Amino acid sequence: MNLKRIVTGVALVALIVGCGNNKEAFINDNIVFAEKQIANTLRVSKDINRIPRTIESDGSLKEVNIYNWTSGFFAGNLWYMYKLTGDEKWKNEAITRTEVLDTIQYWSGNHDVGFMIGDSYGLGYRFAGIKEYAPVVVQTAKSLCERYNDTTKCIESWNYRKAWDGKTEWFFPVIIDNMMNLELLYEASIISGDERYSKIATQHALTTMKNHYRPDYSCVHVVDYDENTGAVKDKATCQGFADNSAWSRGQAWGLYGYVLCYRYTNDKQFLDFAENIAKYIIEHPNMPEDLVPYWDYNVFDKGFKAEWDYDPNHKLIGARDASAAAITSSALFELARITANSYYQVSAEKMLFSLSENYKARENNQYFILDHSVGSFPHNGEIDVPLAYADYYFLEALDRYKECK
């Protein structure tokens, strides 16, 4: 394996050694910063039905309703603050911000309920042992399974929509992000004893493995299926640079998803697959030295043509995506724990250290931990901004770093 990106450079070695010798101080410094930022958010976020997501151009807090796919992350950030500090004030705030999402358990409008409920009620059940949250997880899994099709052998992500060309119709689109919802299904099976949820999760993972991934272990963002035959009708992107490119957050979702599938199933094919995805990400020739990727790995490469109109001179065309690094770092910490392979551990640490060192909130960001994430460049949406889910996976990575040997 090519370790050049991980262990070369005097500054990098000093950073890793320094953090290794001062692990507790590194963690505490990041917790203190997170406490300050989240406390600021709570002071201005008065309506609990409005969920913090990012900031406006003037630095003011931007909030969304409970049906936005990111609605569970702020509660999740509070739950992680409780786990990291043991302070009951974070638990109390987390409960308030969790229970406002109660009706989501009955909603089957798209696949994102895994984020919305898993990262709120799910963490409350796991971290605080709140037994009343368990039935909510199970009911949400039941609602999610309404989107499963036994012919396609996967869970429909979005309802009908058109692709970038304005002509191609997607009737049963499945996106790589859907791998993140499988944790909710596995947890529901453990709670309820009903294996249907875990079987659907495993089948979805197998179908995605077969149809979303290329020989080099990069993934397609969107696969559209014929729901009557199960045939693949289209492979394309929605948030990436091109249909044949590697959207960085999508690569992170996939890695994280297959690591969690192995955690719940002990099926070695999922572990092997996760390791191949990890190698693709870490050793990608376009991965920056600090292991915080561009929003798409192929944005500057010849042979990758975007379907959407863009200005190649846009000053942010090469924007980094801190959210992709945070998700990847968290997944790599777990992969390192499972395999005891220092290759993953060192990579995870470097990503985490880089985020802490150079991607922390700037002056105009008073409410979130990280800056420099990208929501959707093709939609000209949320470019080089803080995002609630970047903070969520940063805190999770920090927690996993804290617990690793």
C-alpha cells in the first residue's frame, strides 16, 4: 500500500506525533470549541421545530423544518456532546431536539429517515438508554421498508424525478447515500427481534455492491431501476461532477455503509469491500496531502464531462469537502478497530487532525464546528460553508478516536 500521503513530510509527522502524545489535550480542545459553537446555536435557535443546518451569507443561522433530510443531525450533535462530556445539560437539550422529530417515524416520503431518526432517537436509545425511544426506531424502520421493492432488491431513495439532461426519467432512483440508512434497519432487528429489517438491509447492500460500484471501487451516485423487472435503466450523478466521476461524499457514504454492514453481519465480503473502498479513497491520485478531498475526485481530470452547466473558472470549483473527510475519518476509525490495521488508523487520525487544524469555523461562523463543506456544487448550493452533518461525523470521529487504543 502507498503510505506516502500519510507518513511523509516533517510537518505531518510532527502533527501526528504531537497529537499522539497529547491525545487527551487534543480531544479536550475540540470539545471546548464544540461546546462554545453549539451553545451559541442554542442561544439563537429558539423555535425547536426549526433545525440548524448551516449559515446564510451574512453569517446568520439557517434552519430547516423537521422533514429536511438533515433534521436529525443537530440532535445527534447534542447526543455526542453528552457522550463526550457526560454533562447532563447536553442530554437534556438532546432530548428536547430529538422528540420534536416524533412524527418522522410514520413518514415514508424518502429514504432519509435513517439520518433523521437514527441520529436522534437512535443515539438517545444507545447513549442514554431511553427505552421509550426503541419503538420509534422500529416504527421508522417499518416506514422505511415501505420503500423496499423485492424485484429490484433495494430501497428506493427518491420518488420520480428527472436527471440533469432534463429528459432522462428516474422512476426508481437509488443513491449511494442510502447505505447510511441500513444501520437503522439493523438496530430495529436487534430491538424487535424481527429479522425482516436486517434481511432487507443486507440485500440492499448486496444489490448496491453489484450495481453502484465500478471495478476500481469508486461508486456511481444514482442508479435507476425498472421496478417491474429489476433491470438497471440508468447510472448517473446528481451531486457529483460527472456521471462517471467520483463524488467525494458519495465515496464516504459507501465506505461508512459497508463498514457498518460488516459490524452487524460479520460477513467478510462486506469487510473486504470496505477495505477496497478505503484504499481507493486514501490512495486516490487526486487526494490532497492533508486527506481532505475536493468535492469530487475527478473535478480537474480530462475525460470527465459534466451534464450540468458550470463555469470552469469558478473560484470554488476546486472546493474541499470537510464533510466527506469527517465521514471518512469516522468510518476509518471503525475499520481500524475491526482490522487492527494501522494503515486505517493513521489515515483516520490525519483526516481528523487536518479538520481540527485547518477547517475549523471562521469568524463569520458562530454556530458550527467546521467550515469548508460542500452540499451540492451542481445546484450551486452550500459551497464552502459549514454543515450540520459535517459536525456530526467530526464529533463521531472524535469520539471514536477517544475510544481507540
